[in-house]
Amino acid sequence: MTYPINDGVMNACRHAATIARLKFQGLERGLVPTAASETATVTFIKIKDKTYAVTARHVIETLDNLATRDGNQFEGYSCVQSPGVAINGPFLTPPPDYPNPQPDIAICPVHERLPGRIKKTPFEVCPQDDAKWPVSHAVAIGFPTVSKHDTKDEFDRVRLALPCVHALAEGLNSPGSSDQVQFHSEISDTPSVVSLSGMSGGPVFWSDDTNHGLIGFVKEALDVTPKDGEESFYTEPKVNFICQRVDFAILEKWTQYVDANWRNERDRINAVIEKEKAAKATGCAP
């Protein structure tokens, strides 16, 4: 079956970027992560004239845990698309909204010019673009981990290729009232991208011939084909992803929470960093 996808969705990679640790990788690479490094996707949105970076909460937890393992408590994050930008954080997760659990979402306010530095633009969230449920199909946008690979420019400098993927799948007749929604489609041929891991945090859009809107952010994307030797409920190629559902009202509530709490959390982190610096300067570091 063929589903309508408009040009806005076909160009939606401009709203997302690869997110990685803000980690120096050596003189040759600088801040460019290795192809094997853990990466995910971050989405830039604009709502009520403010710009935010949004990804999955488990993405931030994974990157933070890797940094802590290396002895870096407040390392920060980078979007590695040339020329690269840093997002110092923190990313905040809104509280649970009973009876729903805490969302798999992490949000950080950013300067309105930040996305443009890596040739990205935020997706403007408007109430008139909310989905009409049930949604017949949706497209997830993101940067799969296994798709990135090293390349070199004309000056023999190492560069990292970051292919963006559009994953289209059918809706499962969700009424749109739950906190998460699954999309699933069997496909006849095995595509070149066999794993969608790394798309977490990417935007998910509904679309018709003339319009589209944001309905969520990827919280889980399964492999297109099962790994060798891995038990799975499917054997044929398929696109299967779960998104943390959003609409204008949900995002408005979440960003209001972030706006009210972000400065205090940033100040708390800064105070811890300054205390650690002072302790090291006096030789009293723990």
C-alpha cells in the first residue's frame, strides 16, 4: 500500500541531528566520535517562540553513564554535523502525568541560532498541526548508529558520514490517548539499513498530501532484520518503532516545566563544578 508523504516530511532531516558525548577523541578526530561510538538522535523544535533540543531520556542516561565511567561527571553533549555544536545541558525530563509513567523524553532549551550553526532548523509545533487519530502511517527520522562511517575529505582529513533515515510504517489503530504509540510494517525487500538503533530521540511525523505534524519522538526502534542467532518474534524484514506520543498541549506543558526548572538545575551543576575546581586547587580533592 502507498501512503502519502508530503515534501515537509521528505525534508525533515533538517530538524534532527546526531547527538554524542562532548568528548575529545584525539588530535586527528577532535570532537568527532568514532564510527563505533554510541550515538543517537536529537530533534530541534520551536514552540511559542522558544527553541529546544529534544531527545529520549534513555539517550541522555546512556551518554551520561559513559562519561561517568570515564571520570567526567558533567561532560556535555555535541551535535557532530559540521562544523559541530556543543549542548552543555542539562536535559530535563518532565514528571510523570498520572496514570502515565515518566516520559522517555529529555528537553534542553537552546539558543535560537544553535540549530542553524549545523545547517538545521527547528520544527515549529502548532496546535493546528495536531494529528487526527487513528493515524494510518507515520515517518520516523533519525541517524542509525550502524550507518555512520568514517570518510576523508580532499585534504585527507577524517570526517564522519552521518546518513539520515526515513522509516515509514503503518499505524496500529491507536486512538491516540496513550502515552506511547507503535508503528509496524512488513516490507518485501531487505533495505541497506538493517538496524534502526540510534534513531531514539528522532521526530515522528504524521503526513498527508499537503500537511504534516509532529506526533512523537522515537523511544525504541527495532532492527529491520533479526541479528544472527538472536531469538525474535519475526523473521521477515519489517519496520517497527515505538514513539513517545506528543501534541501541542503536551509539549507546551513539558516545556513550561523545563523553563521553570532549567536555570536552577544549571546553577546547581555549576556550583558542583566550581566546588570540585576549588578542592583540586587546594589539594583537597576527594
